[in-house]
Amino acid sequence: MSASPSVGPSASTIDAVKEKARRLSILSMMATTAAGSGHPTSCMSAAELVAGIFFHAMKFDVANPNSGDSDRFVLSKGHAAPVLYAALAEAGVFPISRLMTLRQLTSELEGHPTPLIHGVDAATGSLGQGMSVAAGLAIGARLDKSPTRVYVLLGDGEMAEGEIWEAAEFAGHYKLDNLTVIADVNALGQSEPTMYQHDMEIYRRKFESEGFSTEVVDGHDVAAILAALDRAKAIRGKPQAIVARTIKGHGASFCAGKEHWHGKAFSKDELAAAIKEIGGAPVVVPPDPGKSYVRTSLPKPPDFPALAAPEYDPAKPVATREAYGFALRRLGAVNPHVVALSGDVKNSTFSELFGDAFPDHFFQGYIAEQNMVSAAVGLAARGKVPFADTFACFLSRAYDNVRMAAISRANINLCGSHCGVSIGEDGPSQMALEDIAMFRAIHGSAVLYPSDAVSAERLTEAMARRPGINYLRTSRPKTAILYSKDEKFPLPGFKVPRQSAQDRVTVIGAGITVHEALKAADELKSAGTAIRVVDLYCVKPIDGEALAEQIAATGGRLVTVEDHWPEGGVGEAVLGALAEAGVAPSKYRMLAVRNMPHSGKPDELVDAFGISARHIVAAVREIA
Amino acid sequence: MSASPSVGPSASTIDAVKEKARRLSILSMMATTAAGSGHPTSCMSAAELVAGIFFHAMKFDVANPNSGDSDRFVLSKGHAAPVLYAALAEAGVFPISRLMTLRQLTSELEGHPTPLIHGVDAATGSLGQGMSVAAGLAIGARLDKSPTRVYVLLGDGEMAEGEIWEAAEFAGHYKLDNLTVIADVNALGQSEPTMYQHDMEIYRRKFESEGFSTEVVDGHDVAAILAALDRAKAIRGKPQAIVARTIKGHGASFCAGKEHWHGKAFSKDELAAAIKEIGGAPVVVPPDPGKSYVRTSLPKPPDFPALAAPEYDPAKPVATREAYGFALRRLGAVNPHVVALSGDVKNSTFSELFGDAFPDHFFQGYIAEQNMVSAAVGLAARGKVPFADTFACFLSRAYDNVRMAAISRANINLCGSHCGVSIGEDGPSQMALEDIAMFRAIHGSAVLYPSDAVSAERLTEAMARRPGINYLRTSRPKTAILYSKDEKFPLPGFKVPRQSAQDRVTVIGAGITVHEALKAADELKSAGTAIRVVDLYCVKPIDGEALAEQIAATGGRLVTVEDHWPEGGVGEAVLGALAEAGVAPSKYRMLAVRNMPHSGKPDELVDAFGISARHIVAAVREIA
């Protein structure tokens, strides 16, 4: 029984948590020494905090810690993984013998946490992301009207990351009173003391100015920690920050508060000295039977009824970005798990169509892309189907978050609008020309690039069904409707909107370059040359063999054309897929943006930067 | 003459700045209406602030605003470009007639600022980066013992970006009293009101908690603005923040403080109404003669004496990351322009070797990669040769900053250590597997990937000489010395450490996979198959024709092997370069990391994830 906040935790509770803290600290040291690497001193600074969170504050289902109304814990300072693993083991999630398999190829207990461990919702280890994940979990719990509380442990080193403050302002703005942040301020970074060292008041003020209830505690005083956790639980209308003054390597005088101990496992002698100094009863770990406790039941996007066919007037051009908004709104009507976030551009990306229809399921992410993407990871961990959008170029700001989302095995959907030079006058800072390369190099991703509104809607629907990281690249200009409303767009797949038995060259485009390729086909046809036009709406994955058949039908002659840099884009994706299929084009021209773009009118730029119909015609003539 | 701070600016000064503000506002409206797009209301909120900065606070050489002791201005809210352009024109940097060419393909005045405009040091338009650039300019000025002051104008929308607070903590930590931040708080984002709207106290407190001197002013009260700028100039030991309450669209009642006016140029009627309401004498703009004022004198990396040859015992393996540190230290001894920054990992990336030798030229960037990279852009704009480092995977956090650095035509050097699965036990969150894709897709970049300490040193030296964005990918494990100390490593280029007339297959590796390829060559040789091993130390640019010759010598049979995802990495780079050269391999196998990695021992992982000598041998046997 927890004592009421006014009375404070009982002496027996405090003693029990103290003992847990002692065990967590010792087990962390033992595990890292057994592994021969790791971060014992980072665990030792957090042992009392983690013990207080796990063995006093949190209520969770040991058999299913990542589900239902269980409270959640995010270890943002992921390098302290062993102390989390020790807490999970002590709680009974898996046997403590597993701890001694830390960092082995055959163990689910990796150097930094991943969701393959029961009790972990998202991978951490790239610092500064955990609080955003926790905020996503917290808004997800609120949507579910669940009593779940979310705890997140930050390190002070990572509090230099701007994303921490994006997450703090987001949590403050949405008044996430089911979120408790605990900051482990041990004053030592990896390479030297942190910026603010033990100036606790700076951290407290920073949280306070973001709308948190705040307090400073001694992070090794269990009674103080438990009382603070109790008080946090009682706060309404605000997230809470407990800023804890700690000592890195606490408990072992040879390293406590000393530099040059980051990320160093103890020798056996050091381990023995530290355990002796910490004292108490021996911590006995039985041999591990070798049974893996890897978590296989990861969230999957829930099924939902097929959407009605898109309805467009074939004569009326519509931007793919707008079709994304229509599709999101259709999704919202049949799939209550769908949530959307936007980086203060919902009126440009058109997610406002969803937000206006389902205001409770829409979250304004403001201009803070990193937090938006990691919050989506938290939402996905709670079984939501998040769609997050901004201009495609600004998703580059969240690339690390997308990378970590893949390691988190998260199911998130990202839409980047305003790709390429075809945006026109705003100039290069607003043009995504690297996003295909960026998203292709994410493990397990799909990279979708619709050329018309029908495909944009269908691909948006496909994203909501597909596990993993899905990226939709939408364009600013209105484009002609190319497909009938009943057309299917499987993944992988492509369309062949123009073909004949006489085709001399295959031209592969995507997005706006499909329209340029069709214009080129018209012009070439009137001059007597037939070409095949492929719409590669799914840039990843690619069925290389199916694509090879198309190219073989035109004698192996190929042109690719894309509104993207040459590196890592459509052209290289095609070359790579063909190579995997064991073939190569006989003659090939790659059209892509090769010079730094400039402001100008969209059509002017598409031509000036080498990807217009005129350039396609010229490339075809070179190899036809 | 400026009045002293205690007396305050004179009435005539105030009137003159008011008139400038009126003209800036009107010219911004006129330019955007002429362009048919742009952000007039964002300019109108800032007109008095920009006028105060340019026509009262700043001292700069109109003929050379980006050089010497000139004060600098960074427009972090880059979409307000027209108000900056108007200020530069009114100051005499170029004729006001140029303003009417805004956003045209033939004009240097793009939709968002780039350094092709005199008076602009870095491209802005991806929000939240300008303060980091300004901090870089400010530390550069301090290094130069220059009286240069740096002014940066922030928008309130962008203050949601975490990087703003990374920059603020950096500026506070380094006590950059030559930096004045002016925040234009107009309470309206693009899609809706900002998070804090007109709660000025929140912004003030946030800056104050980062160690700034702060004050809140009415951003349309010229007398108050000038007095605040004067007070800021007098502050010692702290950066200063002037938080200005403004109205978006100030001066034109049809849009002032109203939603849905973001990024909309006025119609001619709206323009006339706004000008009438603002009043005063007509602003007459003569026809533009069409002469471009594009800035061609961009900073270049200064020359320096050749470094002494690297000295390594050929029998003693050395990690490429350590060789980077040695090279940096050698550079520092002969090139006083070299500065280094590290994201709290200098003891892992080895830039501490430089920092220990040249403490004045080393800046601890803490765990805040975005700020670190944009600060490097600011340093480069001041003619410094910045090297910034962190684990390669964490550079993904600064990808938008790198993208903007390329648009800024910045000369910056980035080193990412701990690439790939070969790092071992720390697990996937610490493994860069997308960095080659990421950096290849940066315009004008070089992507360098040394396999041994000699090449690492020589490539580091090459970076300090090469304009543009240079990326060095270093590895964690110690690797054998492959090259003699006098070996040259031109860009582009590759080495062929193993070859014979009997070679059946070319194996292209880079970094650690070169060593795996050499092991495979030994094994295959003893089984009677000779292979050629190519060390592609320069992954971008690639001389496709030279590489094609090597592959032709082995009958077109090719294996590529890389510690990176298949997408956008070495394999695709090679395929792309060969395609540009008009050739394709006859038989090809791509070895890359295809499954999500895991913790484990480095050698174990290199093998388990398919890129070890064993896999190379198998791939060679398939196609030999």
C-alpha cells in the first residue's frame, strides 16, 4: 500500500525500495562486467530513481507490461539499459539470470533498449528522444481514456538536445498530467562535465517555463524520491518534472562523481570493490538456462474496412497533397485508431481536412519535427495509426527520429509535401531533393510517390495497413488525374500508363515526372518514336523482375527521370532493383536535379533543372 | 550619431528609423505583390525591428557586408526575406529596383535568403537554424578578436524548434555578449496561432534561464526598440534577447493580427489599401536595369602548407577514428583557421587530440548536433575551417542542417565515427547504416571513407582544402595499416590494394570491408581464384570511367561490400557511377547489411550481417 502524499511513504516501503535500488545497482554492474562493456556508472546514478518508479510509483501487468492500462516507463538515457533490465527482472518480467546475457548476439538484452524486450515501448539510445515518445504514449492513453501514467527518465547530458524542450513544450501545451519526467542530473557527460553540472535550479526553471510542476530532489534519497513521485501523481492539469541531483557511479568511491568513467565496464576487482562498498546481502544470480524472452507480440496496424473509391473529375487536376488530406479524412471515418499530427503546415499538407473532421484525433505539432515523429512512435506503441506531416524537406530534421522509429519496430506514417523543384518560387530551402534517398535508407520502409490524386488516396490507405515506416511524397502543383477510381496500387508495384508493341525506350518517372514523361511520349509519338512510360508509384520496395520485363520489352533502353538529386533516388533505386534481378539496362540515361535549384516558376524550374518533357525527349533520342 | 543608452536615441534618430520601417514594410508588400507570392505579413511584423537593427544598431561596410569587422545580421525567419532585401537595398548594398525582381529565376533575390546575396552569410528558410549560425559567427568574431556584433531575428513560430534552445544554451554557455537575439513574436504561425501566442513572459523566461539578459518591448515602438538595442550593446558577459511583441500584417487593418494571411501576397487592390493606410510619402521604385548583384566572392578554405606524412608502424593496427584526431592536430599546427567542435564525444571521435593541443580553437558542442552543424556554418561564413564530429548515426539528427549548409554554399567538414555494425555491442541505435546515403544526397558533397590510418589522415587533410560539405566516415575498430606514408589519396579516387592479370572478379569495399575483401582474396587465392580488391576511399565523387576499367579487367564481374544498408550506399554509388560512364557489370552481387542489426561482438556482427570475408568468398564463387 502506498501512503497518501500528505503522510509520505511508510518506512517499510522506503526500506523495500532502498533494497531494490541496491540490487539494481549491483545487477547493473555485474551485467556490464559480464558483458565486458556498457555503462555501469550511468546506471548507478539512476538506481534509486528507477527503483522508486518501478517499485513504488508504477502499476503494471508484469505479464503484459506494454498493453492496456499498465503504466509505462521510457528510459530516454538508453545507455543505462542495464538498470532498466534489472528493474524488469526484479519485477518478474523475465528471470534475473537473463541479465548476465547482456549485449550478446543471442540475447534480447541489447546494449541499448529495443521493443524486443517486454516492458520497452520504443528503442532509445539516440539521446533526447524518449520524452517525445513518452508524450506520444501519454496522449495515446488520454485518447483511450486510460488511467495509464507514463514515466520517463532523462539524463542531464541529453537535456542539451533541443528535442527535449520540444517535448517539454508539447507536454506543457497539451497539459499532459499523466506524464512524469524524472531528470537524472549526475553532472557528467561522456567526455566532460555537462553544461550546467549540478545547477539544479536551471533545469527546474526550464521545465517550469514550459508549464510543468517541478521539484528538485536528492536522487539518492529514496524517501524524498517516493514522496516526490506521490506528489507528482496527485498533480492535475500539468506534466510533472522531478529534477534529481545524482552522482554518476554512486556507491563506488573509486568512480563516484569522477570523470573518465563513462561507458566503462568494471574489471572483476573493481566490481568486487564496488559491491563490497555498497554492502548488504549478496545478490545471487543463478545460471541462465538460455531461454530467450524476446517479445514477438509487437503492435500491428489494426484492420479496417476498405475505403470507398476516390471520386475525381478526370478533367480537373488535383494536387497529390490535397488527395492525401481527403484520404486521411476517409480513413478517420472508418478507423478510430488513426491520429494525425502536423508541423504547423496542416493547411499546406491538407491534414487539416482530417483535423477539422476529427479534432480529438488531430495534434498540432507546431514547428518541432523531431518531437512530432517521436511522439508518433509513442502513439504507435499504444496501437494508434499515426500520420505525421510537414514539408518533405523538413522531415530531414527528424531523420534520426525516423531511424530510431525503425529500430523501435514502430508503425508510423509520414507524409512529406512540397517535394522537389516543382514547388517553384519559395526556393531551395523549401524543396525536398534528398527525401527519397533518406527514406529508402530506413530499414523496412516503404517509399510511396503518387503521380495523381487517385493513387495518392489509395497509397494513403495502404500506409494505414502496412507495418513499419511508410513515407508518402506529395507534390505541390495540381496534376492531371491519370487513373480510374477502381485502379489498384499494390506494394510493390508500378503502372504503365503508356505502352505499345513498338516502344523503343522505357521511361520511368514518379510524381510530377510521370506527367512530363507522358508529354514527352506525345511529342515523340508525333515524331514516330513510341516510348513506354512507367509510373513508379512505389519507389521502395521494387519488384525488380517485373520492372526488368518492361525494360526488356524496349530492348533494355531506359531513361529514369526524377525531381530529386541523382544520389539515392528513383534512378539508383531502379538500377539497384534491376541489379538484384540480375539485369542491367543496355543503354541508360538518368535525369535528375544536378545543380543547386533556385526560385522561379514551377514549370520554368522543372525545365531549367533538367527533368522536363524536353529533356526526356532528348534523352530518349540519344539512346532510341 | 547614436545617443548614449542612458539618454536614449534622439527624436530625429527615431523619426529616421520610423521612416525606414515604413519604407521596408511598403517595399516588402510591393515586392511580394510583384512576385505574386511570398510572405508580406511576416515582413510587416518585423519592419520596425529590422529598421532598428539596420539603421541604428549595426555598423557594416556596405561594399563588403560579409567581411572584416562588419556587424552581421541573420534572418532566421527566412520567409521574411523581402524585409531583409529591402533593408539591404535601403542601406545601399544594391539598388531598390532589384526588389521588384523577387523570386524570379534570373534574380539573386530568392524566396528565402541565400549567401548569393551580399549581406547574407547563410541560407535560411528551414526554421530554427539562424541562431546557431549567428552563434557560429559570434564565436568566429571572438576568435578573430573582432568587434563584430551579430544580430539574429527569430520568429515566434520557429521558437518551437528545439534547435533554438540548443543555440540559446550554447550562446549562454559561451557567454556570447557579441550576440543579440531579437524575437519577433507576432503570435501567428502558418496554420494557426502559436503555442504561446502573445505570452511574452514565457519567451523572456526561457531566454533568461539560458543565461541571457532579456527584455520585452513593443516591436512596433521604434523608440523602445532603439533603446533596447542600445542597452543590449552595452551588456557584457551575456548574450542578449529582445523579445518583441508584434502584429503580423501590422499596418494594414484587413490582415493585421488575422489568421489565414500567412504566405499570401496581396492583390494590387490590397496593396494599394495597405500603402494608403500606412501613409507617408510615396515609395517610388525605378525600373530595374536587369543587372544582377549576385555575390560571387564566397569564402574559400584558405591554403596551408602540406602536412608531414603520417607515421605509423605498419605492424600495429590503428582505428581510423584515432587517425582523424592525429590529422586534426597536425592541421591545427599549420592552419590557424581550423576549429573543431564535438557533440560530447571528443574522447570517442578523437577530436580531443586537437582540443587538448588548441583549446582556444575547440568548442564543446555538448549533445546538440543540430546547433553544432549550423554553428559550423556560421564559423565557415567567417572564413574558418570547421570540423565537427559525433557518432556518424547522430549526424542524422542534423541532416536538415547539413542540407541547409549546402544551400549556404558553406565549407564545413563533418566526421562521423562508429559507423556500421562493426561497432559491436552497443547495438543498432549507435550504428550508422544510412550515413553514406544521407551525405551522398547532399549537393556538392564529398563522402570519404578511409580503410586505414594513413588514408584517414590524408583524407582529413584533403577535407580542409576542399570547398563544400565534406564528410569523413570513420570506424571504431582498429584496422591494419594498408598504405605507405607517401601514398596519395586524390578526390575522386580509389586504391587497388590487390590485383593481378588473372583476376576473375573485382570486389569493391570501403572502410572495414576492404580488410574483409583482402581476407577473402587470400582465401580465394589459396583455392586458385584471383580477385581484384578496390578500396573506394572516396565514395563521392566517383570517377566512373576509371572504376569501369578495373571492372572490365575482371570481365565485368563485380561484388560490392559495405557496412551500410543497401540503399544509397557504396553499391548503388558504384552502379550509378558505372551507369554514368555507360557501362554495367556483367555479373553483380551486392553485399550490404540487410537485416536489423543487434548487439554482439564486432567480428560476429560483420559475419552475421553478411559482409565478412566468408560472404565475399561465397559471392565471388557465385559469379567467378
